[in-house]
Amino acid sequence: MPDDRNARGNSLAGRWLAARVGALAVCFAMLGAVPALADLRLCNKTEATVSIAIGYKASNGWTTEGWWNIPGTKCNTLIPGPLAARYYYIYAVDAKQGGEWGGKAYMCTRRKMFTILGTEDCAARGYDRTGFFEIDTQDQRSWTVQLTEPTQKGTPSQ
């Protein structure tokens, strides 16, 4: 006749092991469910802090936003999540040393933090008209802009 203590012990040990294996399976399943990172990021490869404004076409029209202050040799996420557009526009300025990165895509900005809808009649609406440079993300879900001196480049993020 089997000893009841051993039967109960084996049964408890078996349940304990099954619970641990089940918990590990849930943890691994949760790890697999974590979405891949996808963002529009800007890495400031200069030594100075730069202020960044971004422009993009949203569902309700052209939008500009600013400012992100990114210290030298640091990166920051400008738009979290998968990118919805192919083209984004960046304007950057180093107020202390006088440098700026701009282009021929004119959009509205202001000196204080802002979100502005529309790119027309900036001055008439009380905003500054500012030239942004274009970023072609090539329809990637994630993109990192490398802000360097004197030119800038973007690369797809994996």
C-alpha cells in the first residue's frame, strides 16, 4: 500500500512544478506580445543643445509642433509609435551658438511651445514663417534623424 504522505508530496510537487511552468509560459507569451518600437527620433550629434520643431501632414491638415530641447550627443523621440506619413519636416536651432538647420518647406512656428494647424498666412496669424528641411522616411515604420554639422541625414530604425 502506498504511503499517503508521499502521494500527497508528489502531488503537491507536481502541482508546484506545473504552476511554475505555466507562469513561465505566460511570461514568455507576454514578451512575445510586446510591440516592436517604432518612432520618429532625432539624435543630436553636435556638442550643443538644439531646439527642434517638427511639421507633418495629419488627418486634419498640416501641423507644426515645437519645441523639443535636445542636449548635445543625445537622442529624443519626436513622434512615438509607428509613423503614419512618409514625409516629415524638421527645423532646428542652436540659440547659444547661432546655428540653425532649415530648408525650403515653409511652416508656422513661434518662440514659445506650440502646436499650430495650417501653414498658410503665418505672419497674419501672429506666427513666424520658418523654413524646414524635409525628411523622407521611405514609408518605414520607424526613422531616426541624425542632426550633424553641417548636413543632416535620416536612417531607418530596425
